[in-house]
Amino acid sequence: MRKSFINMAAVCITSAALLFTGCAGNNNDSNELTEVKLNEVVHSVFYAPQYVALENGYFEEEGLKIDLSVGQGADKSMTALISGSADIALLGTEAGIYVYNQGAEDYALAFAQLTQRAGNFLVSRENDTDFNWSDLKGKSIIGGRTGGMPEMVLEYVLEQNGLEIGKDVEIINNISFESTAGAFSADIGDYTAEFEPTASALENSGKGYVVASLGTESGYVPYTVYMATKSFINENPEIIQKFTNAIYKAQLWMSEHTSSEIAEVILPYFTDSDIETLTKIIDRYNSQDTWKTDPIFDKDGFELIQDIMEFGGELEKRVPFEEMVTTDFAQKAVDSIK
């Protein structure tokens, strides 16, 4: 097995060295609210329900004030969680599985699911409307960090489509997440796997074209979930419940509104974009059934994500669903909010 994921349980670094300040939600009297430090793995339209919850004031309704920061990678977001730099993290399920298998006593529990599809897209240099996965033979793709879910999903999809990595197709793994689009624009790689809004930004600049969805190809998986350490959950169950309630309110709101209406709400979190582009991105995500309509973590998806990890040679041993996931808070939110 490739030792690709850092021993996060043993790492403790300061938030100043790790975190980047994100957007804030509505401003209410902070003295009346409980501050929660939330770290998101990256800043992306992929997490639209979270920004809806922030902008529509659902966290404030629950008595919470969110301090939002960006980790720029699941390993960094998990490190923030384990070190106490973050109270809650939005990140890939695989990060929690790695920490659990390292034997950490105070490991991270997943308590709410946000997305149920992979959120990255295959971007080509050519506007290929008849793309077939066999077109990748002899080509190179800018992928992700070895051991990270974006990379494992990419490898899984390629193999499922009969492509042997290293023989039929080359994956470039030595480029940081935030630099892949720039590298592609600088003529590195024939294809790149990108999240939104980066994929659409490449299209808008004429540097690339989305030709396939990795989310559609890989199936329903708990791609991004909310986690907190066991100790934080045990000591602050009311915060976890209020947080989950706010997310569920946003999920309900999104299910009842159009892509353009969602775009208008989350625009303040994507000031470099515009309503037309955001609407296009949200349409793209909606068309592949990206977002959960409730926060209940899906057990079948948990097994599939471990299948993908096993396939990629990154899973030391399978983790029981009940050991790493609690659905109590999500179920209570669904039962109490109509």
C-alpha cells in the first residue's frame, strides 16, 4: 500500500499556518451566538448548500456564528480537525477512514453528508462533443494528490472504462490542487480533472472544455461529509445538532429553488464569477444529482467508497459504518424540521 496520507493524528500545527479566511455569513450580534470554527477542504460551488445556509442565515437561526476557513486538501482539513484548529470540517470520507485505521483514539466521526457524487469533471483541450473514454489512450491527465478521493475516483473510472494507468494513460500527480488549472493552461497535460468553478473558468477562457463527469461515472458516494472529533461531539452535542439542522434547512431550500435562484444567493461567496456562470455550474451539478436532499449519511455509499479505496490500493482495512458514522443528528434534523 502506498503511504500517501500523513499521520494526521500525530500532527498539530497552528491555524495561522494552515487556514485561510473565507467568507462570512450574515452579521448578527455575535454575543448572542456560539462561534463554530468550520474548515472546508476547498472553496467550491460543489458545496453550494453550505453557502446557502450561511447566506440565508440558517446558522444564525440555530444560534451559531460560523468562522469559515479553507484547508486546501483533505489531509490539511483533517489535521486542522485533529489539532483543534477547527471544530467541524467539510471533507472527504476517505480522510476519516485513514485516521481511524491509524488507531487514533479521538478520531473523527462523520455526522452529516452534503454531496453524493464526485464533483470533478474531465476537461479537454478540444471541444469534443463525442468524447469516449477510449480517446484517452496515449494521453496524459492532470490528476490529484495520491491517496486523495479525487485521484482515487479518477483511477477507478479509468480502470472501469478499460484503461490501464501507466500503460494506456498517464496521470500527472505532482501538481498542487490549486495549481492544476494554471498548469493545464500552460500546456501541461492533455486533460485535467477539475472541480467547479475552475472547470467553467477554463471553458470561459477558451482554454478547456468539459467532456465528462467523474461523478456520473463513479456512482453515488459520500464524497464530502461533515466531521468532528469524537470528543467534540460528545462534549457539544447541541452544537452538532444545530449545525446539522442548518445544513438540512439549506438542503430543503435548494430542492425547492431553481439554479438561477441558488446562484443569486451564493454569488457573494464567488465574487470572481457571475450569475450566468454560477447558474450554468449549478445546472451541471443538479443534472448529475450531486447534492443530498437530507444530511443522512448513506451506508451503501460508505461501502462503495471503501471499494474505490481498496481498488486504488489505499485501504489498509475496511471500517465498519457504525464505528465512523453517526446518523443520529441527521435523523433528528429530518424528523424535527418539515
